[in-house]
Amino acid sequence: MTETRLYLAQRLCAAVMAPLVLIHLGVMIYAIQGGLDAAEILTRTRGSLFWGANYGLFVIAVSVHAAIGLRTVLREWMSLRGTALTLVCWLFFAGLLAAGLRAVAAVVVMS
Amino acid sequence: MSTSSSAAAAPITVRVWRGVTDAGEFQEFQVPQQPSQTILDVVTWIQRHADASLSYRFACRVGMCGSCAMMVNGIPRWTCRTHVNKVMQDNRLTIEPLRNLPLIKDLACDMTIFFEKWKQAEGHFQGAATRNDSVSRLSPNSPQRRVANAATECINCAICYASCDVVSWNPEYLGPAALNRAWSLQNDERDTATEKRLRVVASDAGCHQCHSQQGCATYCPNELNPTASIAGLKRQVTSAWMRGQLRKDND
């Protein structure tokens, strides 16, 4: 049943990511109308619970989704199995999550 | 064999795999062209006129038994219904045994694992009626029956199995034919083993391995769509999982 669980988790993440990607793209197009300015972006994101939750959730969903996808690639193309496969995927998940949340914190948390 | 109309056509250069997987090589033959000639005709000509030791498998010669499938120029095909002039490239043909199956000799594969997986997927009908019951009345137009019918015309040729990359990467994967059969039975309203079958289908060798690449649907000689059947199984598994059906005592 591992595959069933992972399949459902990956689809759930995809469903979470779909609207978040649309929000991201929409705001990106809106935000660059007056030129690409880091200060302007930070004014909008710093201290914002909404953007923190939005990108925080996105990072979690991406980390789960990508780690499950990578697991399939490693198993099928590199014949990785068992504990080694699980370990590599957990590490990849943790790395993505840490890097992503650090980036979210950098634009949301007030310095 | 008639030679009147073949006199003008150049002979076909046919490369045929000889031997077994670890010890074999291609052997080249020159085969006369004939009108309406099939790949199976070519292989049969070689065995009868060039090398009687060539091993291959066939039975009905009319596309019903599913025993003559081979790789032709790299693509899995039913050889008895494949015309030479449709697939020949520069007067050359390369004929190999089916991919993803162990080889016995030359062009004859060992189909055991293919049928074992069929059984593993609970691919046989399991009903509750006895010979004393009257014949079930099924409406051919009911939505469920239409879905079951769409997947029933499989002739077990293993072309889908040979075309599936997931099978080549993961030998435990049940494969498109077994899962297509399971889907057909899942939609047979007389069948009583749907939950048992769904547990196998949802296992780690089951439907979730499929990447919907659709090699099976592309090459199925009967134009079935095992990818769609597997997608149906994924929906059924998801639905059963949501209802908590598959979670108990099966981890």
C-alpha cells in the first residue's frame, strides 16, 4: 500500500500547488508592471501573514511532491531500492523544505 | 508459394535474432517478396526454405490467438496481421523476440511470467451463481457493461507488455494486460471478488506504477486502451481508500 499512499499524497500536493502557482503568476505579472524592484516586493511581503502562509504552504507541497517524484525516478532509472531509496528521498525532502522555508522567511520575516 | 508476381520485386533482407538472450546474434536471410505477404509469412518462409531450426510461435494465423507477436523493426506487432509492405524499411526487416519477456530460443519467448501476473491480478471471473441458477441478464447498454466491454477483447498477445517501459524498469509491475483484465472484471456486475482484486491492484506492483505513457494503447493490435483501464483502477482505488476500505489489515 506504500505506492497507494504516495500516489494520493502526490496528487494532494498537486491540488494544493495548482491555485498557489496561479496566485504566484498573477501577482508576479502585476508586480513587475512598474519594473522589477526588490524593495517594492519586500514592502508587500514583509510582515505579511498571507504571503508567509501562501509561500510556506507552497514550499511544503513542492517538497513532498518532488521527493515522491524523485523516488520513482531513482527506483526506475537507477535501480535504487529499500532503505537507501527511502533515505535519499527523505534527505531530498528535508533539503528542499529547509531551503524553501529559509527563502520564505527571508522575504516575510521583518529584519 | 506463388512466384509469378514476386519475380520483379527485390528480395527482402531479413535480420532475425537467433539463440538465447545471453548467447545469440542476428542472422541475415534473403526472402522473396510475395503479394499480401505478412511478417509471419516471412518467418515461416525462412523456417521452411532456409533454416528449419528457427524457433517461433504461432497458431491461428488470423489474429485471434495472440501467439505470434514479435518485435518488427523495433516495434511489437502481431506478425500474422502485419503486412510486410506496411513496415519494411529500404527492403529490410529486423525481427526479434518480444521485449520484456525471458527468451526460450530465437523468436519464442517464455510467456510464464505474463500469465502469472494475469493470475496474480485476480484476472479470472469469480461469480456466486451455480449451474442451477438461471443465466444472468445483463443489459449491454448499461454504463458499467460498456466500460467492461471496452476492455474485454484482449487476446493475450503481450504486445502491451513488451511496449511498456515501466515493465522494463520494474519487473514486478503487473503490466497493462493484467491490469486491463482486472478493470474489465471490476466492472462485471456478476463478479464477487472486486474488493480482493482491488487490494492486489492497489499493491506496490499495481496500477500506481503506470506513468500513462500509453505505449500499450499505441501498439495494442485490437485497439484496446489499457492506459484508460489503469486510470479507471486508480480512480477506483482512490475512492475505496477514501471510504477506508483498503486501509485495514493490509499494510
